[in-house]
Amino acid sequence: MKMKFNKNTFNLTRKQGIAIAVILATGIVAGTWILGGSASKPTGEQHEHAHAEAKGHADAEHHGSKAGDGHDHAKEHGDTEHHEDEPKSGPHGGKLFSEDGFGLELLLSEDSGGPGFRVWLFQQGKPLAPTAAKVSLTLARPSGEKQEVFFTAEKDYLKSTSQIAEPHVFEASISVLMGNTPFLFIDTREEGKIELTDEQVKAAAIGIQKATPAKIKTAAQLPGEIRFNEDRTAHVVPRLAGVVESVPANLGQTVKRGQVLAVIASTGLSEQRSELLAAQKRFSLAKSTYEREKKLWEEKISAEQDYLQAQQTLREAEIAVANSQQKLIALGASATVSGSLNRYEIRAPFDGMVVEKHIALGEAVKEDASIFTISDLSSVWAEIVVPAKDLNVIRVGEKVVVKATAFDSKAEGSISYVGALLGQDTRTAKARVTLANPKMAWRPGLFVNIEVVSSEAEVPVSVQTDAIQTIGDKSVVFIKVPDGFVAQPVTLGRSDGKFIEVVSGMKAGTSYAASGSFVLKSELGKGSAEHSH
């Protein structure tokens, strides 16, 4: 069965017809004109010859393809044999293709159901019913992927039964069977293609990678804040009222356990030490009396009752001394008196740093005033705010990664506590991570993000997260095609911060712009035009 070609390309203008008539009438250079191919409208034998010639060319050369899609044969023919540079626009805004009086209009329409093709049929310029011919279409994309598109009749046109996914960069071969006569038309589209040579790609520092399977850890990221480890933080109070005599410790100073922080003159301490001294004197007297009465009783000189009375007095004196000593120990004061009785030395309870100081020389302080805050910053807490929906992945002992928001630093830790109750106003729970802080990088008050790994899965297709760009409301990856790149819309899934799953829109092995994709987005924005289908 022979393929037809577009004989409209052989139509002559009125001016050309008059010229030919004059030349034929005079008989001058008639042979030359005929050999040049400027003949009148082909009929009969000429028509058969044209079909024979069409076999020597690509189908696209004779069936409505764009100029430049394979028109090298134009060098061998006269100017009147050239095809149209571009398919004309039809009454519905689509591209017109015609041959031997038969034609169709092809429109790539974006309606509520997604992008799809619509086809209107014509014969001698008059519309045909959509069932007058069988139409199918094959899309060939730069990646080598092919898509067969079929049509159903709807109103006065044919509508594709499947959507045409973006990007709209493809060559469409339209096959039509009108009765027993086949037609073939070619439509090429390159919407959104960014043309770049290999040298330009290298100059723009665009890195090319291939989409690959990957193992992606799904992590919940929660906000948090570094706080003091309250198990290693102390609020130092004097325990006795007095007047400050000296303050050796300074704010921010690292102190050792037992180191003197401040000295207070306290009348209360003076009374406690006086009580201890009196108790010690009474004990010394009671001990002498006891020893004497014991000797007299053993020699049968004094009664046993006197001996027992002296023994009881000694025991009471011992208790009084121990009681006075324990009072001083509870106050943090030395039980041994050296120097002034009212000298009260306030000492550090453990190794740490002075993070707060509320005391000054000569100041009168109360017994319950918080004069110092000492914290051991070698260990801190990262306090997490946990929404109710994430409580199922936050468990005690779970490994997490803590990342600073203000600078590039991270540390690993484990969840040491999860609150059992939700806040009445915030509807969130508190959790905390205990972090080692040997270099003091994690300072209380620093905001952090806490990543908790909730699951780990193998995904068939993944790309680097830097490759993802957003155009409009769509996530796209710039895939590599011959002579450039195309923005490919994709549906994304899980991510571990480095790689991200591509649920749909790409296949494993597809080359894409991994780094420098923002350059392509910028170029697309410059030359971007609105979609005209």
C-alpha cells in the first residue's frame, strides 16, 4: 500500500502559471523549465512519479513535519517544491497537517483531567466526524521511552485516552487510516528544553549523576533547645544570713569541689560555734567527773549511784557535742574553729562553672538567697518538644542526631527521658537527650534540631537532594537529553537529607543534573515561556 504525500506543496501561484504559459507558447527553454521541476500540478503519471520519489526520502519529509526535520532533499528540487516551514494553526488553536485534501488539527490541551491530545479531522477543508478515520499516535522521548496513545470520539473531536506527562519534549508520529488510505504526520515538540553544549555544562559546573537505588533512613526532625543538665547543676544558697566579706569566685570561672566561692560574716554561725565550744567544755568536765567517780566506786569509797549519775552526764555531753557538730556540717561550715567565729566560707559543691552570680562585696544576704549557680557543662540536656503524632517514634534509649541551627555541628546521643503527659496548652510532651559536651560547644540556650530515625528502607529510584528544584508548585529534576536538559516533574518520597526517593517521573539509570541545577532553573526562567500547545 503506498504512502501519500502532500501535493499542496506542488501548487503554483497565478503569476507562475502565466509565466509557464508564456514560455510554453514561445517554446523557449521549455526543456530546461521541465528539468528544473517547475511543473504544473502533478496528475496521472506525474503523481505516480512523485510517489516513487517519496520512497527515497524519510516519511517525515513528505507528511507535514516541520521544516528542518529532514528537508535536505530541497536542494535537489525547485523552490516551489519546498514544504511549509511550520504546520499552520487551526481554528481550535492546534497544529494543522494536510495531504491530498485530507487533514487534521492536533492540539495538546491542558484541561482539568491533565494534559492530553485532541484531534479534529477535515476533508477538503470541511470537518469530518471523529469516527471517519482511525487515529493513533506514538510518542518518542529523548530518553528512548515510547508511549502509545489511543483516541476515543468525543463531541466533534477525538480525545486521547491517556495523559501526556511533562516535559513535553518528544516526537509524535500520528498514524491515520482513512478508509483504506494511510497517512503519517510528524509533530516535534521541545517545550522547556535548555540547550547546552558539553563545554557549557562543564563551564557552569553542572555535575551529572544517574538515578540509583538507595537505602534511605526516614527520620523525624523535631525542634529542641540545649539546657543545663539539672542533675549536675546547683543553686548555691548561704543557709545563714550575713554580710559579704569577700567574693573570690567570678562569673564564668571554672571551680573545683570545695573551692571557696564567697566569705560571709554571720552572727548565726557565731552562735552555732559558741554552742559547740560550750558543749565541748561540758563534755570535758563530764568526762573528768566520770573518771573520778568510777575510780571512787571501784575503791568502794563512793556509792554506785554517784558513778552512774556521772556516766549519764558524760553521755549527755557527748550527744550535745555531736549535735553541735552536725549543725555546723549541715550549714557547710567547719566544725573546727580557727580564727573568727562568724567567718562563714561558702564552697563549691562539685566541679563546674559559675554560670550565675548574685552576690557583691558588703552586701547583706539572706539565708535562702540564690547567690551562685554552678553547673557541670561537660554534660548537657537537649530538650525536645514532641507533638502527639511523633510520640510513637520517641522512645527512651532511641539513638538520635542533634544538629545546631546556628552553625555546622552535630552530635549523637540517646533519649534519656520522655514525658508521660501532654501540655494542656501546647498539646506537646517533653523529652530530653543527654549529650556529652567535652569541648563546651553545646551551650545552654542554643536552638537545635533533633533527628530521630523511625525506619530504614530500600528505594528503587533516588537522586541527590541538591538536584531537586521547585518550579511553580512542582518539584522537578533536570534530566540530561541530547544537546541539553529538560525539567522533569517528579513525585518525591522519603529523604535522609542527602538522597531523596523519586516515587514517579524518573527511572533508575536516568542521567540528571545533581549539582548546579539552580543554574538550569535560572536559565529556564530567563527563556521560559508560557506553554503554547
